[in-house]
Amino acid sequence: MLKVGVIGGGSISEFHINSYISNPDAELIALCDSNEQRLTLAGEKYGVTNLYNNYNDLLQNKDVDAVSICTWNNTHAEMAIAALEAGKHVLVEKPLSSTVEQALAVEEAVKKSGKQLQVGFVRRHGSNTKLLKQFIDQDELGEIYYAKASCIRRLGNPGGWFSDRSKSGGGPLIDLGVHMIDICWYLMGKPRPVSVSGNAYSKLGNRSNIENLSFYKAADYDSTLNDVEDLANALIRFENGASLYVDVSFTLHAQEDELYVKLFGVKGGAEIEPELVMVTEKNNTILNMTPQIDNLSFDFVGAFTNEINHFVECCLEGKETLAPVEDGVQVMKMLSAVYESASTGKEIYL
């Protein structure tokens, strides 16, 4: 039985908590949040009595075997390192950190601790992703040499800590782009990135003046605070000659929201968003193939359940995680290079 504590009581923590509760090999025994009222309500809701306002106090609880870190991006590295040094296994929400230097420090802490650290790349755990990965591993697509992904929100700056660079580390690139870059890179076989050319734009702000169109707002939404980009795009080149193009936005003068992830290989292609479909060529004819599965699209709740179950299994059985710290470091290098390229107007070599 893996005894778990969850640090951070925001909306994402509910997916972790509910998944732990539903796992017969895990027991949720501790919660931590700086907001006293939210912490008390969560304790009552989930029947947890070990409640902490300071994460260091939770880490001193010897009964806790592992923690989920569901806090602001700028705290991920600090908390992960402290948890590892306290002898806990760690599942840390994406991104791994706010800087490459922090990511490398976490990687070093993992090596010294001998404990599991899993990065919250939840899209790797989607049922549609798992199926496509099986086809790719069987060489159905052949060499994947190009991928492109887009996550465009016409109106969707959540505000609060999401739009406060000191806490988030950035805007849509580090919030949405981290998923788009990671899922493409993962399915491409994780080739080593060698150069990044990126742009970031802050032209529209949070558009709090817009009426008649609702969007998600953070609990601490403040229309006066917004120092993150509206839109970012990037072209990433890899050592094997493959390339990835990605663009993401919190707000844009677009007709509608858009989400797609596409991969192109020498034998075939695939889309995993908005729905899984594969493209191939047989008998001199191009075929679009749609698998007969329960969820062609990304199942948010199911993916979190899969992610938590995988983490619990890795902790208890010593298996290698699907999203190790090394991957978190590489993704952080790509994200940081996009911001550096955007600020300098130059291509960045890794």
C-alpha cells in the first residue's frame, strides 16, 4: 500500500486525489494547502485528517511514502527536491520547473535519492496515445520526420497565477505548449533537440472587456495582472533531421478554438487530436483508418487515472516510469529556448 500526500489544493489536485482514492493500492493520508479554508474543506470532503499549511511539515510525516505536487510552476523544483531528500517518491505536475537550471537540480536530486520521480505529462497516458504508440512501435508509420501541433484559444487567459510570470514562468507556451511539445516529441521517439526558433507576442492582453463569451477563470483572477505572452510559436529541429512546429495561444482573433496534433512518417501519418486517425497507403490507394475504440479523443479523467495508477505501480514495484525526470529536463530546455529565441530574435542552439 502506497501512502500518499497531495501538495496544493487547486483544481488540478482533484484529479490526483480522486485517482488515488480509486486505486486499491494507494491510500491518501495527507493534504497540504496554504489556503486554510480550502484545506479544511478538502479534508472534510475526502476524509483526510493530516492537514498541513506548510509542505515541509507534510514531508516530515514518516508515514507518507509519496507526494503529488500540484502547485504553482515556480515551486515545482523546490518542492520536488525537498520531497526527494525527505525520502518520498514524487509525481510533479508539468512543467518540471521554471528554468533549465532548476530542472537539472531536480535531476541530480533524483539520482542521489534513488526514489521515483514522474513528470505530469498526462497526455502520454491517454488511451488514444497508448494505442497510437503501439502502432508507431510496430513501425506502421515508419520514420516520423515532421510533426505539428496547435492549441489555440480565441479567449482563454485564466488570469490569476497563470498570468503572473513570477509564479507561472510564462503564458500559453509553458501552460499549453508544454503538452503539445511533449506529446509530439514523445511519439516521435524523443529525438535530441538541436535548435529552436521561436516567437512570443503580447498584443491583446487578457481581454477582460469581452462580453457574451465565457471562459475558465482562475480562483484568484485579477484582470489588472497579466505579464505573460498571448501567443507563442516555435520550430524545433532534432538531431535526426526531424522537425516540430507548434503554436499556442491564450487569446487570439481567431474564429474558433483549435486543437490538433499531427505526425507524418515515411510509411504513414496520424492525428491524435481532435480525434485519433491514421493515414496509410495500400494498393496505390491512400487510406484513412479510424480505430474502433471507446475514446478517439483525449479522455482527461481517464488519462489522469492511468497516470496515477502508473505512478503507484512504479513506486511499489520499482518499474521505470513512462515520464522520467530526464524527459522533464529536455522539455524544459525546449521551452526555455523558445522564450530565449523570442526575446533575442535569434535561433537558439542546444
